[in-house]
Amino acid sequence: MAAPARVRHDGHATTVVFGTGALSDLPDLLAEAGARRLALLDGLPHAGPADRVAALLGPGRVLRLRVEQQHVPSGLAERARAAVEAGGVDWLVALGGGSTLGVAKAVAHATGLPIAAVPTTYAGSEMTPIWGITEDAHKRVSRDPWVLPRLVVYDPELTVGLPSRASGASGINAVAHCVEAFWTPRRTPVTDAVATEGLLLLARELPRVVRHPGDLAARGGVLRGAWLAGLALAGAGTALHHRICHVLGGTFGLPHADVHACVLPAVVEHVAAAVPDALARVGRALDTADAVAGLRALCGDVGAPTSLTELGLTGADAARAAELVVAEGPTAPVPVTVAGVAAILDRARIAP
Ligand code: NAD
């Protein structure tokens, strides 16, 4: 039998608390970590949850900052850094989705401050040392172990306010982390296992969340899936699919989770012949012999957007995006060409 291929797997040290009501553990976790003065970055549309977190933490020691934009514009990150430094903060608390955590990571990178993350979407960023920052219509993605949150509190109650459509799209963002983890050059037996279990959970629970947004058991199932999806992304990294999504978000301003839902089936279809093992894993998780059709059905079932045209991407934008994607040199299981990426984007512009 051939010796196993040599693999490298980087584990990351994060304390995770998961469960309904887990938010109430946050003050003790921060006290244990020695936190004194906190910046609370709030990316939620209503003040209620941030008011609750600030009250829990002791309002007198919390500097509150709002995060209202996606894709981490460099100016926003810079203003947050300046406020945090002026406020004498020693820990960052990020309450929100991937955008809020992205700003927290940019600040952590610039200041060296540790992050406690309280995710409210299924983006999975809280598990990764990866962050993006957008400047001059270009989203640059970096990796630095230092920005990985030291504490993560997953409380399904905090996701109940995420509307059905946004929940569906955000869940497909997590699905995309799992699927692409099956073919990146950094994949390992650990990321395969984690992504497989994450995908199973997401495929089973996401339709339930969309049909019954108040179902805490289903919300918990999707949040566990998102946790695993984030771990898979952290270990396996990303390839062509995520690069396309970052170009569409950073340069064309399209919403991140929605873009994943439109692009993922088209990318899987494009690389399918080169990754039969990945297709088999996706098919098993979705209980179908046709992984691409299964992914399209899942996206439709959870009400996620299904065409980039619906999100506002024109044919001319798609042609330009294809060139930008290829210029960044993403890895993929098939050769990456402008014509190939343009074909993916053309397919993703049309609803199935
Ligand atoms: P987001 O953080 O931008 O949130 C989307 C919208 O949902 C916002 O309007 C927000 O206010 C609202 N929202 C969030 N939680 C809510 C809740 N519980 N109830 C009601 N409304 C709520 O979206 P996202 O998809 O979580 O994050 C996208 C960003 O995260 C992108 O910039 C993407 O690149 C990044 N990301 C990074 C990683 C990583 O590992 N670095 C992984 C995934 C995504």
C-alpha cells in the first residue's frame, strides 16, 4: 500500500462556548481572560442585542462602535482602530456577522488586541485567522493567526432575528466553506471530516430554520454547522469559488452571502469532473446522486438568491470580474482561465 501523502494541519486555540443562553457566560469568560476595558463592535440592525451585551458586561467599561457596512472598507477599519486606541481598550467584543468580525480582525491586526466573538450569522469567520479589507474597490484577503478570536460564544438565540432569506443565504455561505474545503490544496483528513459533518448538519437543518425561524433546535443545528464550516475554512483555506465571491463583493459591492448562493452550484459544475471524491461527499450529505442538482435544490429550498443578474451583475461586469479573478491567480482543481471563469459567471447570472 502506498504511504499516506504528507499533510500539514494547523490547529488553532480558541475557547468556544456553545448553547442556548450561552451569552450569559461572556462576562465570566472575559474576566477569566483578564479583560478590563472593552470595545463592543455591533453589526446588528437593532440596538437591542448590543444593549443587552453592554448591560451584561457593565456599561461603564464598554466603548460602543457601530459596524454598518459590508466588506470591511479600509476607512471604517481605520476609524475603529483610532477609536479603540483612544478609548484605552484591552479586548474587542464583536457582536454580529462576518462584517463585524472583519472590522474587529482588522483592528486586532493593527493593535494586537484579542477578540471575543459573538456570531449572529452563519458566516463562520469567528473560527478563522483570515480577514478581508476593501480599498479602492479591491478586497484584499490576508491570514494572520493573531486575529483568530480567543473566545467564541455561540448562542442560537442571537440568530433568531436573522430573517429567513438572510438565514438561507448565510447558511449557503457556510455550505460553500465545506464544499470548497474538499478540493483546496491545504485539505487534510481533519478538514475533510469537519467539512463532511458540517455539510450534513447544514443540509438537514437549514431548510427547517427557513421554514420555522423561531425553532431554536434548528437554529442550534445550523450554528453548529457554521462552526464546523468555519473550522474547515480555517484549515483547508479557499480556492476559486471564494476568490470569485470576494471579487464580486469587493469590486462590484454585491452582498457576500447572496453571492455564494448564486456562484457555488456553477463552480461545482465547472470543476466536477476533476473532483469525483468531493462530488461524492456532497452527494452523500445532500442525499442525491447529482451533487450539482442537489446544491441548486438546497439553495432554492432555503430561499437564497439564485442568479447574479437578480443581484445586479451585468454581462459587462461579469466579463470584467472574470479577468480580475484570473489576475489574482486562485487555485482550483482545473486550470483557471478567463474563458472558464466567464462561463461560471454566465451560468451564475441565470436562474436555474
Ligand atoms: P454581515 O455581517 O454583513 O450581515 C449581513 C446583514 O445581516 C447586516 O445588515 C447585519 O446587520 C444583519 N444581521 C446580522 N446578524 C443578524 C441577526 N442575528 N438578526 C438580524 N440581522 C442580522 O454578513 P455576513 O454574511 O455574516 O458577513 C459577510 C462578511 O464576512 C464579508 O465581508 C465576508 O468576506 C466575511 N467573511 C469572512 C470570513 C472569514 O473567515 N474571514 C468567512 C465568511 C465571511
